Amino acid sequence: MGLLDRFKKKSYLPSKFWDAIIWGRGWEDFSRWDKEKLIEQAYERNPTFYAAANLIAETVADLPLYVKYQGRGEEASTDEHPILGLMDRSDNGRKSFVEKMILYLVVTGEAFAEIVFSHDEASKRPIGLIVIPSQDINPVQGDYRDPIAGFKFRDVKDIAFDKDQIIYVTQPNLRDYFHGLSAGVPLAEMIDLNNSAITWNKNIAQAGGMPQVIAKAPGITEGEAQRMKDKWQLESGGANNAHRLKVVSDNLDFVKLSDKPHEAEWEKAIMMTSRMILMGLGVPSELMNDAQNKTYNNQKEARKALYMEACIPLARKFYGAINRKLAIYYKDRPEICIDTDAIDAIQEDRALVIDRLTKAVTAGIISKNEARLELGYPSSKDETADELAELAPSFPTV
């Protein structure tokens, strides 16, 4: 039995839970509409969501990486391993590949990449990665041992992918076990309100700031008045019809209301919903030039929060999925890691962690290698690296 066969056999879990949920629920049904709607309303239409999602994707794509691997029985590291080269040989290079995958993960809650293999069946190996739009692909139901049997792409034509051909990354979804949940779902009302507020203000500007009015029509019957109100309501509903001229009768007198145009604008709604959208995505509003919302003391603190609370956790999830899928094709068991020591924005926090671990090693609480592993460094081969430090005996003072 080959390495791949042993790995695949171990990946099967004959779970009673999986056996209970995969039958009859149709969880593999194609969900193109939901993902399309998220892309259309959140990413393509809402400027706050668009800017924040791009900021996260670009930041993750710029994170410095290295690869830990087993070299001649010892753990080593490099920044030029072939597993990184797979991303370099993607659509337009590593940065473009990572940006697209993270954008799909943030916007739709799911990201998919095809693993392109060599044509030589005898020495099957991955040679590159291709991003697949998440609105066009879905998992296919399997059995109780392996609930996801493969994937199906639907666009101009249907294409089936085996499970080992796809890297699948998802955000947790408590309602739908085998699908991801986009941040745009809990933020949907904020996004809709933000979009409507922007449209409202746009229509006020296009109408030249025309204020609200009331209409007087002496001598008309109650039925005629009701028909006029119904027609006015029909032509006035929603942000798209705000402040547009309505003509319902030639014997109406219009009276301006006392409120000013700027009082009808949704400035507070825009600001409030923008902050909620940024909060839902984990992006400090200071980074979007919101000077009135001072959560952090300065841009440096806000930037550090972006790394620690949004980008690094998301990157670890993303690269963890790549590691699990691709490491089996390499004899040296590579693992893509984030070089946090090379990120200037978080070095102050890093220094505090190093200081805490140093004190723990000195106090004999943990070993040097335990401290190194927590910092993400390979274990030391020093004979004393796994031993606890012996504390010097203390003597009472006279």
C-alpha cells in the first residue's frame, strides 16, 4: 500500500453522526444564488465591505512565509520549498492566487482551488494551483465514511472533480455542516441599510436637494384623495424614488415642509452601518479614515489589531488547508508557516511573548524546546533543550 493510499484510508471516519446527516437533506444542492447575491450586494456594491475585504486579502497575501520540513532526520526551514512553488505557478503568481482565495473566503465563506497534476500517472505529483470561483462549485454528497465524495463545477458545462483534486477552505457554519458561512450573511441588514442610505443621499443630490412637500386639493372627494395618496405612495416608495417629482393631479397645491435637505440625509445610518460592517470583518475603522471612532490610540495599534485579529488567524486556516492537502505529495513533510518575526507591526507583542517564555524557562516551568515550539521555531538538538532548568538553592539571609 502506497503513502497516498495509507493517508486516504486514515482519513475515513465511519461516523454515526455523518451517517445520520448526509441522507435526505440535499446539502449538496447547488447554492449559486446565495453566493452570487453576496458578491453582488456586499463586494461589488458596498464600498465599505469592498475596501475591507480587499485590505484583508492584500494583507494576507503579503504575509512572509517559510516552510518547515524534515531534512535528513532533522527539522529544517526554507523559503524556497516546492510547495510554495505551486502557488507561484498559479494564475498570476502567488500573491494573486492568495488574494483571490482569501477574497472568496471572506465574501462567500468558501474558497476552492484546483490542484493541477502532472500527466504522468506513474509519478503523479501536483504542478500548480488554480482558483475556482466559489459561486460556481459545490461539494457532492458521499457516504457515512467520507461525506464529501467530490466536487461539481457548473457554468458553461458541468465538470466533476475528485476529492483529491480540490483544496476546500470554509468559514464555520453552524446551520449547514458542509458549507461555509460568509460574514456577509450576519451583516446582510447592515449592508442593505448602508446601500440604501447611499442611494438615498445620491437621489437627494440628483434632485438638487428638493425638500419634502405636502399637497392640498380643495373640493376633491375622499375617494379621489385616497387614489392620489395611493399613486403618490406607489411612486415614492424606497430609496430609489426619494425626492423624485411626482405628478398626480392638475389641481394640487404643494406646500414645503420645514425640514432642511441635510436633515433628511442618512449620514448617521451610513456611519453606523459602515462601522458595523468593519467590525464584522475584523478591520479597525481607523484604517478606513474614521477619525471619530477611536478604538486604538494610533494607526500602528490599529494595524497590529488587523494582523492579530483578522489576517493571521485567517492565513493560518488557509495555509493549514493547503498543508493538509499537499504535504502528502512530498517526502519531507513540509508545513507552510507564517514568519511572524518578520512582521514589523506586531513585534512589540512578539517581544512580550518572548520575555514571558524566557522567564518561564528560567523558572524551570517549561523547557527551551517548549518555548521554541510556542514561538514557531523548530526544536533545538541541544541535549539540555528538553530539560527543565534547575533553580539555584536559596539560602536564608543572616
